[in-house]
Amino acid sequence: AQLHLLARATGKQYFGTATDNPELVDKPYLKQLSNNHDFGQITPSNSMKWFATEPVQGKFNFTGAEEIVKLAKKNKQLVRGHNCVWHSQLADWVESGAFDNVTLTSIMIKHCYTLVKHFKGDILQWDVVNEPFNEDGTFRSTVFYDTIGESYIETALRSARAADPSAKLYINDYNIEGLSPKSTGMLNLVKSLKAKRAPIDGIGIQGHLIVGQLPSFDSIKSNLQAFTNLGVDVAITELDIRMPTPPTTDSLAQQKIDYETVVKACNEVKRCVGVTIWDWTDKYSWVPGVFTGEGAALPWDDDLKKKPAYDGIAAGL
Ligand code: XIL
């Protein structure tokens, strides 16, 4: 059976994938992307980011994002919004503007509010804040944290809630799959946001992992459980499991096991609502462009053929 159908049958909301606008001209790619038995949800991997949506102060551009939301509607797929506030793929004017606290706060509120409002009613979950942590669980130094302080997170969440009260609001980060100092940082942040009655609905766990180097199943499951015990949902938002290229029979077999491990951990935690892979074919994975000598991270290969990882996911669902 196919991935989204399997996910629905086990009580999850969706199984999904990221996609990006330039890929949509590839006909065989578009056909499988639109297969809502495998993918019940899509995430635009770039076109909702700040550089794309507010490249010039006050000049919003939703063309790319709208194309993907429209496609999702046509395919009857849910959409995750990604993202409002992030230190990367930001617009130059935000970072180099040397804005003071009051000014940057109003810039950030306006950005989030306008973006989330534009897609009001169309988005299941928003990654309101992306990657706020360092590996040791302290807050990452970014223009937002350095200028506004920790409260930028709560402020961004409140502006997103005001813009679309029905969207589930997430904080999203990587290397928080298993129990770790970074996961503890996330746990403490969400605990404190809850105590302030800030609008936080979920924790996004990116899941950019390495074949053979995952945290254990127990560590992942315990961590997801600890997050949901705070009274929020969790989602695996950007799963890919990379390996040295070219792949071998052994590395593909281990990758299958690793996909199953992550998907099964989500499956066994009630409030883990769904899993999204960070695109579905190695042809369009971001991995080789960023991690030298690594790739083959997704469940379909460069020729859009299913790899053993596909069956690993199916087995975990
Ligand atoms: C990546 C995209 O996939 C690439 O196309 C882009 O060049 C860089 O960003 N964490 C995130 C995602 O939250 O937004 C990133 O996406 C991957 C890491």
C-alpha cells in the first residue's frame, strides 16, 4: 500500500513531502508528487521563505508559494507553511538594516502577519520559528535574538495566531530527534511558552539524519513522548537520511532500517501527527549540494525509482 494511505490507516493525519517550484516542470516528477495516495501533504521547500516573500521591505511576493498551494488544493493535499522567522535565506535588508528592537519587532510582526494572513485557511501547520537553537540548547545568535531577545519567539507566534487562528503553530529545528541538550532546550522553551499562554501547538523535528548514525529508537520515541507530554503535537517535518555516495547494497539496506526506525517512533507516539520527507527523489534532494560526498538520502532514486527505503517507511507506518 501507499504511504499516505498507510499513515491514515494508523490514525496519523498525513504522510507528505517537500517540493520546490523549479521541479514542477518535470512531468514524471509532477505526476508522482501529485499522487495523494503516497503524499497527502506538501511543504514548499523555499518559496515561503523571507527572501522569496518579502525581498524588499514592504513588497510582498507570493507567486511561488501560491503556485504550490494551488497545486496542493488541486491534488487534495494538506500544506505545511515553512517559514515565518529564520536566520537563513533571509532578505539582506533585514539583516543589514541595523534596526533597533522596536523597529525589528514591528518588521517581524508585519512579515509573519502578512504571510500567514495571505494563506489563511489553506495551511494546516506553520513553522513560525525555524532553527532557534544551538547544539548545546542555548539560543542561536541571529538578528532576531540579538536585537529582540528570546521574546521574539513569543511575539512571532502571537502574530501568526492573529493572522490565521485555525493553523497549528510550530517551532521547528534539527538534531532534536533523540534526547539531547538541544532537545532539552526545545522542551524548556515550549514549557515556558505554555506557562505564558503563548500560542504554541507543535514541535517540528526536521530529521536531517545520516544512515547508520541515528539516535536509538528508544531515544527518539522517549523524546517525542516528552515533547507531547507538554500538551503539544509533534511532526517529523524534513526527513532525509543521507549516506556517502555512491550508494551500495549495504548502505541502501541500512537506510531502509533507519527510515523504518524514525517512522515507527512517530507511529507509536499518539500526538505525532505526521511525517514529511524533504522532497521524495534523490534527483531534487538538497543534500549533495550542501554535504560534499553525501546524497542518496530519499526513498526514490535519481530515476524516480523506489529504493528499499520506501518499504522501510511502509513497514514503520
Ligand atoms: C533547504 C532547501 O531544501 C534548499 O533548496 C535551500 O537551498 C536551502 O534550504 N532546514 C530547513 C530547510 O529548515 O528550509 C532547508 O531547506 C533545509 C534545512
